[in-house]
Amino acid sequence: MKRTQPLPELPNGATWIDDPSDERVRDYFNLTDVALRRVIEPERGLYLAESEKVIRRALGAGHQLRSLLMGQRWLEDLEDVVGEAIHGGAPVYVAAADVIESMTGFHLHRGALASMQRPVLPDPTELIKDAKRVVVLEDIVDHTNIGAVFRSAAALGMDAVLITPRCADPLYRRAVRVSMGTVFQVPWTRIDDWPAGINTLIDLGFHVSACALSEDAISLDELAAAQHDKIAVVLGSEGEGLTERTIDSADSVVMIPMAGGVDSLNVAAASAVVFYTLK
């Protein structure tokens, strides 16, 4: 891409990018291609944080910055972050809006992206050893729902989130954005041995309650009234809900009482109701 205007004035250490295929910004290529992201992320160990608030929360959680990419006007709003990045040796790239859009495949509404090193996920048992309220997400595949559930978990005092193997990635860009960065705030990890992992939760003293429509389900109010010291609540996928094996293995099945002929809520909305009731 040929430039006809002089280069803008940038802080020492920042780099202007004219070419959306510049190898220096390869972390930001083709972000809308989910299949490509699934290949790249485990190999490189990266995720992307979008917007000033999310970037600050990622850094506040102690995650390692790989690089920054932003429009020129955001240099002032993120002046301290830019300064710390340059001081720490992380590249800071600046580009025009059309170049960023060509590079990433989307319009960057919030002005800035950060490529972050993925943290090593903790062992599930270690993560929840002191927890009282745990959420298990079984096979939820929509990144928007994942982000919304994390935001509710953070706001309503859940101690930890466990993700089953087929769940969507909480560190995918859309999930991070919808969560407003709370995926960095709520402790979480993957629980690979599922649903056999229910036995681990029970052994750790958790009352495991599966959220499902079932004839023997108790109401959410009844579960709260039982005053279990430790509760692990399991939420299922958008289409099929929880598997029969999970429901059969749980200590109880719970449902939210409904009116108006409605039998269920979207998993993100249901999570907020459940978390508020059990907090």
C-alpha cells in the first residue's frame, strides 16, 4: 500500500504500519476466520484483547503483552500502556483505520487491540479448593454466551468457572469483548475429564446441581433454601442442554420457575438468575 502523506509523529519506539500483510503484525491477521484461530492459538499461545478497558483488565490480571495495534488517536488515551509496552520491549504498532480493517477483517470500533500471551491454565482441583460457588459450562459453543456468563459470574460473586472440553474458548476475541474483560477477573480453567469430573466435585464437598428441565427437578428457590455450603451449578449447551449422563450424575436437578408459557431462558440470561439466587 503506497503512502502519499508524510508519516505521522509517533512516540519513540512505536512503529507505523502501512502494509496490512506486514509480517510484524501477523498476530492480527484474519481474525474473523474461526478455523484459523483455532489452529494458531494453541501453537502460538496467544489471544487478543480489544478496547482500552479490556486491555487494561488483561494487563491488570498479570497477563503478558506481546504487542499493541491501534489507531493514532488512541496513543493519547493509552499513553501509559504504550509507555510501559515500549519500556518492556513489546512492539507498539500504529496504523490507519482502513489498514487495520484490511488486516483484521473487521472495523475496529474501540480503537486498540493487544496481542497477549495465553496464561497456563491451573489444575481444576487446585482452582476450586477454597471456592464456595462454582459454575460448570458444558459444551456451550457461542462465544457471546460465554462472555455474558463470565460477566454475570463476576458481577454476582461466583468464585470460579470450569469449562468442559467442547466449550467455546473464553479467550476468543468476541467472548473477551462481551465479558468486558471479566474473563480475566473470574478464576477459570478447563476440566478435561467430564462428566466423570462430577465425582471430583462431589469428593471436594460440592453439591452438584444440573440446570435442566426434568420431572424431578427442584425449583431454584428450593436449592437456595437448602443452604448448601458449597454448590457447583452446571449449565448446558444452547441447543441440547445438558447431557443425560450429566443430569444422572448430579446430586440434584434444578429449574427456574417460569410464567407466560415460557419453558426456558437463554443460557446467558438463566446464568444471571441462578447466580443472583445462589450468591
